[in-house]
Amino acid sequence: MTPPARTLNAPVITVVDPDERTRVDAAGTGLFYAIHRETVAEAHAELKRRPVSAVLVSVARCAHEAERRVASVVREFPMVPTVALLGTTLPTPQALMQLGQAGVTRLVDVRAPSGWMRLRHLLTEAAAQEVERQTLAAVRAEVGEAPPDVWCFFEAVLDRHDPAHTVRELSGRLGVVPSTLMSRFFRAGLPAPKRYLSYARLLRAARLFEDPGHSIADVAITLRYSSPQSFSRHVRLFFGVTAGQFRREITGEKMLERWMAELVRPHLATLRTLRPLALKAGMPTRTPTARRATTLPPSVRDRRAAWQARAR
């Protein structure tokens, strides 16, 4: 049984009235968490620092910034939906027109409970467009039946909001020794785990560059490269082009296709039987040291148990 996609607790930037913040927080339970900012200018700066799923603005609060700041957010970050919330403070018709002229096309009336449900629906649709989710869905469609270990690995590699950048970080989250994880991929004839991590990082970079508001330096900082020069070297290593060429020529869709063509499709048979997290048969477990080495963290144990329950 192919496991369903899990819900990600995605960040959403808000510029709403103080009395609406708790309602936004409650509406986001299980779907998103809010990063509250006082002004659209602060929200615009936050967009440059981190990937987010949406921007929520109060009509009454933000209309006076619509023509300048809101328009900049919509223009520079077109892949991040900007949603206007119509709350208890009724705006003037002019305020609504200003938001429309700024390019905001989504308006949700949250004065009734159905409005909050509509907001969750919009943000669920936005989350489905995230490149990590699209990639995970594409992998599931190609691989089909596979052990729970495989899905744990891909989910960890494609974790959007707390990504691992080294094999050591990835192994710690999966509860396996780094050398063991690398050895199992090598013996199976698969690309190294480090290559999966590198491609996941470049997937995110290509997606971020689809918003013209992100500079090369912004993306390098967001993806935790040590410097823009380090990011440029990484791009040249994998693509043989400059960071500027990568920005202009490689979209998220093209990067996804390269991911599938190099890391998944040539290895379908292997991925359908791979057990990268399984304990080796006969591994000694009597000594305290061995027990510590082979005990999975609770989060990993729970996740594997959930996969196994679905498979049954």
C-alpha cells in the first residue's frame, strides 16, 4: 500500500489585527503556523529570509500600504499566494479596490466560521504546490509499493520546513549510523544519500528563484549555504553553469524532472525492496553501547510503526 502524503505544519506570514491573531492561530492547527508581523514592510523582509506557504493580510489594516508594499509582495513573490482577510473591522470600498489594484485576487470573509474553513482550503491547495510535496508525490507515483523505510528516507530528505543538509543530520533523524546508511546505498547501487540531499537543496533553490524577489544571496542564506560563493560552486558542480544561469534557466519543474530522471527512475526495482533503516540481522545488542546504537528515536519509531500499520 502506498502511504498517503502527510500534513506539513507550514509557516504563513500574517499582517492582521491583534485580536485576529489568536483566531488565525486556531484556524491553522495541523496545517500551518503563523508568523505575525506588524506591517507589510516587515512581511516583505521576512519573505526574503525564509520559504513560506502564504501571506495573509487584513483588508482594513493593510489597505493604506496596498498600492506600494502589497503590490511589491505580489509582484516579487508570485508563487506565494497573498490572501486578504475581511474581518470584523469593515473596510471602505476604496480599501478593497486598492488591494485589487495591488494584484491581490484572493479575498476570504472570516466573519463567519465558514470563512475560516475556506481559508484552510485555500492554504491546503497552496501547500500542494510546494515543490517538496510535488516531488514526494512524483516519487510515490513512480515507485508504487515500497517498504516503510523508503518513505521515511524520502520524507526526511524532502522535509521542507526543517531540512537536513548533511548526511549526519539526515542519519540522526532516521535513527541510523551515517556510515551504515551510506554503505547500504552503495551496496544497493543507488546514488549516495548526499546526492539526494544536494538535489533536494537545488529543488528548493530553483523554486525560490521562480519568485523574482529572491536574489542569489537571499537563496544562499535561506538554504544555509555558507556564502553566495558556496552556492555558486554547488551549482557549478552539478550543472556546470553559473548561479545566474541556474536562476534564469532552471525552474522548479525542470529540477523535479532531473531529480526523477537521475535519482528515481533508473533505480525503481531497488527502491521497491530497499530497507535502509532496518537493523542488520545478527547485530549484537547485549552491550549498553550496542543497544544505544540500535535504538531508534521515538519519533522515528512512531513514524515507522505508522507506515507498517498502513501497509497491513
